[in-house]
Amino acid sequence: AVNEAGMACGISINPKTAEEEIYPLLAQGLVDLVDVLAVEPGFGGQQFQEVALTKLEKLRSWIDTRGAAVKLLVDGGISESTAPRVRAAGADILVAGSFLFGHKQSLKAGVKELKI
């Protein structure tokens, strides 16, 4: 119904959710975007959880092996040090709230730091 309405459909998985749990949805072509949370949902400014890298790598491999048209997004704990790592692990889109809006210089300077 979502795709028939011309909209994309996404799903989020938190750090405790095994990525394998969503493979059936991906296999059916029901999901256009997977949001891998690298922090526990609820509040900003948390530390990046390394488990997100493993999830991204496994999901990227699954998606690429099957030629699926699914984008990978990572949200939480994104900074100048984590951005290149999540990109290398397979993320297509990065969400960086606290890093950008709390940047010591400016929002624009923060965006420049994250450009890969």
C-alpha cells in the first residue's frame, strides 16, 4: 500500500535487534530503506555503538548479493571519526544531529567535516 501510493517504506532496527530479523521483509521487496540505529532510541548525544558496523556490513552484503534496491541509513553517534567507518561498512545515508547542531564552530563547518 505504501509503495502503491508512490511513497518509500523504511524500517529501523535498534542496536539490540538482529539484522536477520528483517531479511524476510527485504526479500519480499517491501522495504526501500533500513535505518540502523547506532544508539538506543530516545535521546541525542549518545556514544556510537560499534555493533552498528557489523549490522551495516551484514546488511550491505545481503543487499548487494541479491541486487536489492535498498538504501542503508545509520543514525546516532555520527561524528568526524565515525562517519568514514560507517560509510566503509556500507551506509548510504548518515544522520548526524548532535554532532552538527552542537558543533563548536558552526553547522556548516560540521557538515564540511562529515563530507567523505
